[in-house]
Amino acid sequence: MTDIIHFHDVSHRYPGGHDVLTHVSFSVKQGEMVFLTGASGAGKSTILRLIALLARATRGEVLMQGRNLRQLKPREIPAYRQRLGLVFQDFNLLNDRTVFDNVALPLIIRGHSYRDVGRQVRAALDQVDLLDKEKVHPLFLSGGEQQRVGIARAVVTKPELLLADEPTGNLDPQMAQEVMRIFARFNEVGVSVLVATHAIDLIKAMPYRIVHLEHGRISMRTPIGAHHLGDTQHG
């Protein structure tokens, strides 16, 4: 199985700051679901930012399907990002738009036809069990429902890789479990998924590999209550 993402000896320093990542090497296989764990400040979000090209590695290489992201020209970045689906902790929904309009936004930006937008939005909402909420505004939804809208928006364009940054951080345990199950469902149909989370209790029973960070480095120590599975780390 080929790598969809490969980090080779990656370090990252924010301007004027300390190294957030130091000599990080790991891979995510095509079609794999991986959890990225570690305490707050361990570097989880930075890894997602480097993949999404919201930041550039200071040293080392980040490869997407074998292509070094450092070689992408600025004009190529928007097309590259269209291959990704992004899910955020704080939902990032437009509260003055309906659920339908929020999920439709990435398709409208890409110039899809009105008919195509309607079909794909409803298919995405159906996948997260929110088809009956398409005309509702986000403020009238629970936190769990808002996050599911965020997931529908992230997957409506059929991304190759889904990135989620602490997607259950603002949810109660039951809703958090449901959100993780939704990620697992997308993974079952072939979507590669990388989830940054500190919710060890939530993921320890799930059969997915864990990459654990401590102080910006990959640690071979497992987080308490969890276990590494089929590690494909390098270096």
C-alpha cells in the first residue's frame, strides 16, 4: 500500500519561537485511518497545518503521494487543498447561512452546477444523518450536530485525505463517540483519515494506529490507556 502522506525528518520552528516539531518521521498509508495524539502543544495541529500548507516545514520533507509539498508553487496551492477535507474543533460554520448553504460552499467555490450541488450536499448530509436539518441555521443545532455539518462540508467534495483537528474537543462523550464513528465510516469506504486528538479514552478501543507526540517528537511510548497498532513510523 502506498503512502498518502509521508513526513521525513521534519522540523518546524515558528518565527522567533522554539522548535514545535523536531525530526518527525511517519507515514499514513492510502486508505488508512490514523490518530495523532499528544498533550496540548505537542505539535499535533502543526502537523495538520504542514499537510494543509497553512505552514511550511523549516527542515525535512512533507510528501503527499510522493510529491514534495515544498515544491508546490503558490498558484498550485488552492488546487492542492481541494484534495483535502478539513474539520475543526470550533466547527467554523457560517451562522447566517443554513446547513445546506454551509455544506454547499466548497462546491459553489469550485463552480459546480446548481443540480450537482443539491445532489452532493444531500448525499453528504445523509452520510452524517442530518438530511432533515438542511434548512436549519447552525445556531439552532447542538454541538454534535454542528460538528457533523462540518464533517459533511469537509467530505462533500470527496477528498482524498480528511484532516481533523481535535474534532471532539467541544463535545460531550456520547456526541464525541458518534463523530469518531462517522470518521470510521468514511475510512471504510476508502477515505484516508488523520485525526489529531487528546481524547485517549475515546480512541483506545478503536482498531486504528496511533502516532504519539511528546514535546514535538514522535514517542515510542504509548499514551496511557492506548496502544500502537501496526506502526509504520520511520526514523
